[in-house]
Amino acid sequence: MEEELEYLKTVKRKEVAQKIKTAISYGDLSENSEYDEAKNEQAFVEGRIATLENMLKNAKVIDEEDIKTDVVSIGCIVKVKDLEYGDEMEFTIVGSAEADFKKMKISNEAPIGKGLMGKKVGDKVEIQVPDGTITYEILEIKRH
């Protein structure tokens, strides 16, 4: 996030400012699609900068030593078994900014993450998801 923020502030802002400057040089702004596009890009970049600054300001770095393995918490890896299909999978419980389902990083605020939080090995957990209810058994809780 820090790298993206630095890039947006130092490189992308200048690129967008140059696009706006070039578009203004074309004249009449009321019918200037390049100007409109550049201003929209500027709004997006500034919004993303604000979002990243806010996320970084409120971020908490979790020391791996602080991650407990007796109950599911942020930062731990949870191995579960789907009791309906018998599939086993591992989720890493993360904050919402780090969530990436393709990498099995589940937000503690998402239904599955929320359902697993605070549970122990051996617990059976029913979780409401958009497709219905999933029942998992927690097999293991570990750190990276």
C-alpha cells in the first residue's frame, strides 16, 4: 500500500496533471473529451490516495508472535473441513484491506471469516453465505 501511495503521489499525479494541461491547450473545455477524461482520472487518483492514506493511518501491524493458535484470530491460518462435501481447505484470516479470495485470504468481516473468528480446533461452525449454509469443522489453527 505504501508503494502504491508513493507511486500515485509522485508519478501518477504528474502524469494526470500533464494530461489536463495538454487537454486545456486544445481550447474549448465544454466539448473537450480529453479534458473530461483527465479530470475524471484525477478524481480517481486523488480518491485512491485518500483511501490509502486512511488505511495506512489506521493499519495495525500484527507481530507473528502475538498471533494465538488456540482460537481463530486475525493473522492465523485455519484448516477446515467442509462437512457436506468432505473438502479440506486453509484460510488465512486477514483484515478487509488484505482480503483476496483467490489466495484464500479471508477478511475477518466477511461471513466465513466472521463465522470462524474466536472458534477452536474441533468446533463445528455453521456459516450463512449467499448460497445457503456451510458447515465447517476446524481441524487446525496455526501461524505462517
